[in-house]
Amino acid sequence: MCAMADDGYETRDQVLAASSDAGFAVTAEQLARWHRAGLLARPEQKSLGRGRGTVTVYPPGTAAQTVALCGIRSRQRSLGRAAFELWWEGFSVDPAQVRAALVKAAMDLDTVIGVPSEANKRSHGAVVGLLSRRLGRERTEKLAAVLRDQAGRSTGKSLWPSELDMPAMPPSVDELLEIVLPLLASAVPIGGATALVGETMFDEICVVRDDTKAMFQRLSSWAEPMAWLWGRKGAVFRLLADMPKFISPAELPDLVLAALLVRRVIPAEVLTIVLNSPTPQLLREVAAMKTVYEEVPGADSVFTPQAIRALLRNKEAARRYLPSMRAFVAQHEVEINKVMQGSPLADP
């Protein structure tokens, strides 16, 4: 048994023990059901040596994946949705489980833009009903007309039709739908979104997932210091900072599908620049002051958002704050340097 662990394998007993330590009661039968469904890797039988029998072992990381799966299953009964959420979190699952969820999301989109298929015809009423409840009849009809027009690619109209007014920021979910869906519809291939999912290699789908998560994380990390700085006036920054929290597990297939479509519209080099661009200096400086404000005792009365806004605006009022800030930095240099080492955006 020790030899199995030394080789990196995890025995079934070790996986069950890890789940128990995390507060989940898992049985060997449940493990078998989950690996048959593609949520866990299949185990192997390893020999313990002549006359000593065999032991069931799993690949390294199975215990951590099982604990994560138990957490998901505590709020999600569907194995298919649990598999997709597990994959979104970075664990390996059966690709068929991921594709099944993406195909379902793609078929729903194809229904909206009028791509014909027998499955779409059967689900058409349900999808139209959902849109009607979300947007209302008038906006649903207008949106459907725009989507059909964009999907046809033959009218030469602008991507942003004049009849769709740009909403005030921050937009509601309904207003975001009115903006985003025409853009996505323009990226749908001739065979529909379902065909796009079918022709995309699974490795590329995984790259899209990772890039999407990185994009959300970057937007959130960039917006958080500005949301703190501007308070109530920074509603847009707060919206961006909290965006990852707004995504429910049920929306993940739609999000990945949208990212697949967006990659057909935005050149790869542009996406690379966005994902790899350095943090703007202003954000680094604001993040540095926010870190000091939150983590250095006494700084919350000196490095206030009001004082920092005055400094950034270069107003005459900034002279009231600079002396106390400089004095505080001189007196707490060691503490400031220490907390700055753990700041993801701020320079020491």
C-alpha cells in the first residue's frame, strides 16, 4: 500500500478517507458510479506482489477531485451539470460530458436564430417562451428579427442596428442580452452553433475555458481597486469586479459557448494582447494604496479613498493629504513593504 502511494497512485481507501476527512460520506459504490459516468478517472488493479493480492488505485489527484465533486453534488443533483462544473474548475472529466452540455446550449441558440433541426423544432416553443418571459413580447420580436438578419450575413447592415438603443451603464441582464446576442449570432457558422461545437477539438475547448477564466479574473482584479476608490460612484467598476460572482454553475455551458463564438469574431492576436497585457500603472498604484489601507494598522485614517482621489486629480486639496501620507510611510516602511509582497497588482 505504501509502495502504491510512493508511485503517485492513490488507493481507494485513501480517496475514501480524504472524502471522510472533508466531511463527506462516500462509498466504494459511489466511486464506481462516478468513474463510470466519466466524473472520475477509472481505477486500475495493481499487484501487491506474489501471494499478496491486488489493490484498487486511482491516478494522482483523484482524492482532491472527489472532494470537489462531493461539494458540487451537495448542491447539484445532475451528474452532467456536476461534470461540467468539475471540468470548469480544472479537473479532468470525460470529454463527452462537456460536449453534451455545450451541444445543448448550442441547440438552444440555434433555435433562437432559426437554424433548422428536428431537435430545435421540438424545443422551439420552450425557448421562445423563455425569451418572452425574460424580455417581453415586443423586445423578443425585435431581437429575433435582428438575430435572423445577422445570421443571414447578406444584408450588409451594421452589427449594431439603429433600432436597438444602447443602454445606460451598468446595463441589466436583459439589456446585455440585446447587445451580446446579435454579436454572437454574427459569429455563428452556416451549420449553426451546434456544428461549431462538433468541429472544435476538445483541447481547443479547454483553452477557451482557461482563457475565459483568465479574462474574468483579470477584469475583476483590475476593477476591484477602482471600485474601492470611487465607492458609490464606481458602479461600473463594482459590476466588473463582482462579475465572477454573478455566474451561476447552470450558466457555464452558455458562457463557454459564447467564448467559442467570440473567438470567431475577435482576432487571436487581439485576445493574446488582452490576456497578456501588463496591469496599467495607475491600477498598480491604486492597488498599492488599497493594500496599505486594508492591511497596515492605522492606514485607514490616512490612505482614504477621498485623499487618493484628490491626489489623482492633482487638486490643490492634495496638499492637505501628502504630508500625513509621507509621514505614515516613513514610520511604517517595514510593515508596508511586508504587506506589499502579497499584493497581486501592486508594486513594492
